[in-house]
Amino acid sequence: MIKVAIVGYGNLGRGVERALQQNADMELVGIYSRRDPSTVHTEGAPAYALAELEQQKGKIDVCILCGGSATDLPVQTPSLTKDFNTIDSFDTHAKIPEHFANVDQAAKENQTVSIISTGWDPGLFSLNRLYAESILPKGETYTFWGKGVSQGHSDALRRINGVADAIQYTIPKNEVIERLKAGETLELTTRDKHLRECFVVLADGAEEAAIKEEIVTMPNYFDEYDTIVHFISAEDLARDHQAMPHGGTVLRTGITHEQTKQVIEYNLQLESNPEFTASVLVAYARACARFAKEEQFGAFTVFDIPPKYLSSVEDATLRKELL
Amino acid sequence: MIKVAIVGYGNLGRGVERALQQNADMELVGIYSRRDPSTVHTEGAPAYALAELEQQKGKIDVCILCGGSATDLPVQTPSLTKDFNTIDSFDTHAKIPEHFANVDQAAKENQTVSIISTGWDPGLFSLNRLYAESILPKGETYTFWGKGVSQGHSDALRRINGVADAIQYTIPKNEVIERLKAGETLELTTRDKHLRECFVVLADGAEEAAIKEEIVTMPNYFDEYDTIVHFISAEDLARDHQAMPHGGTVLRTGITHEQTKQVIEYNLQLESNPEFTASVLVAYARACARFAKEEQFGAFTVFDIPPKYLSSVEDATLRKELL
């Protein structure tokens, strides 16, 4: 049995708790949170204070870190990797090289293993970009996201004066995906690829027209997109917008010779983004435990991990049944 | 530069020659064929007799074996792996364990590397089955093929008395794929998943109705499918059916918790099956050369190869640009 601890218990941590129930070779030893453990309502696993985690050194095979990329993981992953093997889903793309270097140093100095930036993007989407570009060196890669909630854009809406609450969906333009798949070569702007749909609850006294204008012209977040704004009640927001669907497409269109077109498409349709991300983390936790057993220490990403390390099935059976 | 030889020069071998032109870190040193080299019309690379290959021991990094799975590869791959690192696209699923064992023994005894059964199925489809099943342990995997030419079924048509020539396309039932993606749980028979479409040129004096009956009732090949038979002229066959398109879909539908559905889809649309398969072989040839350099000897499959080994781009750049 691979002994696993969950660090951080929001939507992602809860998703990991659920995913572990589907993996018979793993045992959840505890959930560690910064909150008072008595206020952490798990689905069955014992909750502990994060401060108690270091006493478990040597008793946990992998810690699955479920904090946020903005402030938690840049500190937690290097720090916990000094004592434990770790997995995270660090997704601030621009800071991945720096994060990797910090975690790699901690892992190598302390003979531990960390697999960073797992999940689906970065993670499975990255893998598909790598495989597809290696196989079709002459071509174009496109990544589309959605339909799904963007936390960053939802937060940007909520920071507007006069907005009581809001949620933003990123929606890929499927007709563009279909044209690319059909072999068209398109020069795509930001506006061509995605649509942004906002559901906004106004604060008392706020004015629809002014708020809408502020949204659609907001630099970086909305000005380069076609943006649809709906004003709804707090009740409607609570009733209709609690699910966390997401997904997206990685498309590689390439040419193998003269005009011979080849298309590789990878597509995710997720009813729960955090539960799916959690399932990816758990599969890579298995790989992490194996790397540690083999004393392959350091920081790694999905690019480094042989696919078979994700499976609980033995190699000969994989070759027989899945190859 | 990775020095590559092509062994066997049919459609796949020609595809490899073309793919190598797109990979600046590889050098094609020669094409080895059982035919008289003066009759082998390459696109520029020198052609040699297969018997001359063994004199090149030590001068070639990887031999890409482009023979057939029925009779060539079961003999060639273990034999050539005694002297060279090799890649093949052995695709007789039921015999993969035996083939793997033979090649593994040759590779380990002679300190070489062989990556067998690369291509797209087995190959990329296998990888996607493995990743998807590891991430969503609770679910169903479906593989659909086509639209594309099945050589086995085309050969079966040609063996019928009264058939002068023929080609068979396997066509996936897209409406079934859409229903599965929409979350339906379906018990699918063979007939539900694929359609078979045959284009047949009759021999002189043969009778349409009798041939059609023989086709649609042929055990193993057609009797379990809805089969459409068209009778066409030799000229039409030559004009309209020389392209070698193929493709298909690997679909994993799973549940992460209670009723939360998640769908992973991998889809290929190939204008040239042999050129695409060749492109996969070439990417794995790079991995093969690296395993050899690292003295990781033995037989391997796509399941064993860290994804980054397929790319000519260095690790830090991959993390920065593709993760």
C-alpha cells in the first residue's frame, strides 16, 4: 500500500480524498490543514493540523499538495519536499521554471521526489502538446479551454465596484476547432478562439450599463474577447452556477509530406474540474512513490515519467491488455 | 546526429524517409531492402542490399524496421536486435507478449535497445488507454477505428473467387461516439461500433449477387457487421481509392464520484496512415538512441518511455514552453 497524506482541504483536496477511494493500492493516512482540525469536515479521513505533519516524516510515502498556486505552493512544495515526497498542481505557467528549480534543489538535498505541475493544464494537455509536436514537427498546436469556469476571471469581476458576486465561463469557439480539424490554416486572434460569458450579481445601487462597460473594456481580462454579460440574482447564481465543469482541446495539425495533412486531437469534457485534477494527482502520486523506491531523487514533471508508472497494473499485463 | 537506417522499403519505409527529412537531429545513412538495390527507387537516400546491413554494425544508431507483422518482424526484429538498436511497429496484438520476450532476450544478451509495437495502434492509442485508465480507474474504454482502409479485410475480399481487386474501409459509427461522449452508458456489439464499406472489382463472368452474399456472410471478417458492397470498375478503383487515410478514437468515460462524469477523448484524422505511423516510429527512434546512450538495454514499448525522450528539445525548454 502507498501511504498518502492530503495537504490542504478545499475542492481539490476533497477531490483527492474521493479519487483515493477508487485506487485500491493507496491508503489515505490523513488530511492536513491550516484550519483547526475540528472544523475540517472530511468524507471520512482523519483531519490533523498542518503543524503536526512533520512528525510523520518517514511514515508517509507521498504528500499530495492541494493548495493554491498563487501563494501556497511556491512556499509549501519546496518546504515539504525537504521531508516528504510530494505532488503538486502548480499552474502559474510563467513561474514553472523557478518553481521547478526550488523544488529540485530541496528534493536533491534531501533525497526525496517531487512531481510538480500535474493536473490537466499543465499536465495532460502538456503531455499531448509534447507527444504531438514530437511526432508532427511541421505543424501548429492550438489549445482551447472550456466550457468552464475561470477562477481568475471570476475574481476580476468580483473586484469591480458594484459587483456583489460573479462567475465567468470561458467558451471555446467550436466552429474554429472544426475548421482547423478540416485542414484549414487560420491566423487566429485571441478573440477568434474563445468567448467569455459572465454572470454578474449587482450590488445595491449599481448600474447595469456602467458595470457592463467596465467589464467588456477591462484590459488583459476581457478587452480582447467577445464578452457576454448577464445580470442575475444572487439566488440564481447560487442555484445554477455551483458546478465546476471544465475541459478543453489540444489540437495539432501537421503535414508529413507536401500536402498530406494529419490531425491529432485531445479533448477533455469534465463535469468536475477539481475531481478530475485530483484524479490526475493521484495517478502521479503512484509514480512518485515508485521513483522514490528506485531512489530517483529530484523534481520531475509529467514529461519525465514513463507512462507505466501511473498504473497499478504490472508491466506484462499492460502489454498484453492495453498495448 | 542520430544515424538511422531504414529496413524495408514499402509505404512505411518511404514514410520514414519523408519523416526523417523533418527531423534535423537525424541522418538517414541508408535504406536496406531484400530487393536488388538498383530496383529500389528512393526519394534520395542510398539503397543497399539487406545482406550488407550487418557490416554496418557500430556505425548505425537505430534501425527502423518497416516490414510486415505477419512474417517479417517476428524474425527480423529479434535477429537485427542482436547487432543494432531497433524500432518496429509490430501490430499483431495477440502475439505482442511473445514478440516482446524474443526481442528482449536478444537485446539483453547483446546490450542493445529495441522499442517494439510503436505507431498509433498499438502505440499512441495504447498510451491513451493507459493514461486514461490510470486517471479514471472507474469507467469504460472504447476504441473506434476509421474511416480508413483495413488491409486485412481488403485482402480477405481479394481472396474471394470472382473478385479481381477490392478495398475495404472501416467506418466508425459517429453517432455512437457522440452518445458515449454525452454520457450515455451503452452495451455495444461489434455491429454497433463500426460499419464496413467494400469497393469490389469483379473478375470476368463473376456474378454480383453471389459475390455480395459471400462477402456479407464471411465469418470473422464481415458477418458481425453491417457491410455495404459497391461494385466498381478497375479504373474507378485505381482513380478513387489510392489514398491511405485512417484514424480513430480512444474514448474513456469515467466517474470520479457518485454521478460526476468525466470524458477523455483522443482522436486521429490521418490523410496518410503509413506516413503518420512512420512519424511515430521516427520520434521513438530518438528515444531508442537515448536509451542506448544511457545503457538501458532490453526491449521496451511506448509504456516505458518518458515522453521527453521523444523530443529533440532540451528538458528546461520543454518545461518553459510546453508544460
